[in-house]
Amino acid sequence: GAVVSQHPSRVICKSGTSVKIECRSLDFQATTMFWYRQFPKQSLMLMATSNEGSKATYEQGVEKDKFLINHASLTLSTLTVTSAHPEDSSFYICSARAVSGQETQYFGPGTRLLVL
Amino acid sequence: GQQLNQSPQSMFIQEGEDVSMNCTSSSIFNTWLWYKQDPGEGPVLLIALYKAGELTSNGRLTAQFGITRKDSFLNISASIPSDVGIYFCAAQGGGSNYKLTFGKGTLLTVNP
């Protein structure tokens, strides 16, 4: 149980285009999902907290108009990187918190974004 | 802000040896978690700790939630080559803020 999937696993896009990343909890409902960004050889950096049916809460320094988050259901959250630029290239990871569980987050496998 | 000090930063050991890593903080946390991350993948939960003083095992892994709620350790016994990876500690403060604070990770290399 507690499986989180991400799609796509990797994506290459041209500068200026938008990219959507999906995060799904496969066998549990998640009222809260989190989006992280990870640079090589570094720890995870929280970008935003996504709550089902409400606006996401962004961490300081993260542009909400750049990184659009939609948490439309208890099993799906999406992150859209708008007008992507090479500096947006990174490893994006989502996590999900179970509705009735204790405070444990389960992570997706990550999405590798390369912007050319 | 809240920070977790994770040590050591990296370890090189021989197969069969035991490993110990820990995280400390100046802040109190209600939950401690240990994750392992392989290259190009997301972190996988190893052990979750919810009570101060709690000692929990998962196979060859043992972790403890410090009694002061400001620290945690992870031990790996009889290491094997597939234990290679980055181990992260993470902690959560409780209440309605479910955000995790992460340590900077321990890179473990196991020589066969």
C-alpha cells in the first residue's frame, strides 16, 4: 500500500513551453500533497503544499505564477511549470499524506525535467 | 527556521559492517522519519517514529526517536551492497502544519 506515482518520469522540452507533471496516490486518498525540487547531490527543497479543493501554499521564494499547482481530487495533484527556462531543469518529486494515517509522507518516483 | 543536522555526510564501509547515522535539531519534533533514496528515484520510507523514546526495527534497520524529541538515529546491521544510497532523516512538528524538515542526507557506499 501507500503507492504514489508520477507522470512523466522524465521530460525534455524547449525553452518557453509549459510542462505538466502529475502526482497520483494509487491506493489511498491524500488530502495533502507536497511538491519538492531536488538539485544534484542536495536534499529535497519544499516548493509548495497542495490541499484538495483549495489553493496551494507556496514556500518563500517560489513563484506561484511560474509553478501552477492544482489539487483537483483526493488522488491527483498536478504541477505545471509555465514558460520553462533552462534554470528550471531539475528533479521534481511529489509526496502525499494519507487522509486517516499518521504523519507520514509517501513519495513519488520523481520527474526529471530538462529544458533546452 | 527549523534545521536538521545529519551526520555523517558520507560513509564508506565494507560489506558486513554495521552503520550508524543520526540527526539532531535545536527544535522539538513530533514525528521522525527515515528515507532512502536511490539515484534518479524518489525517497522510500524506511522507518517512521511517532513517540519519544520509541525504538523501531525494519529488518536489518533500527531507528530510535530521541527522548528529548530533538534527535533520532538509524542503524543498519550487516550491510550489503544494495544498502548503497542516500539516507535522509526528516521530521515533522505536528499540528496542522504537515511539512517535513529534511536533513542533508548521508551517502552510504558499501564495498563488496
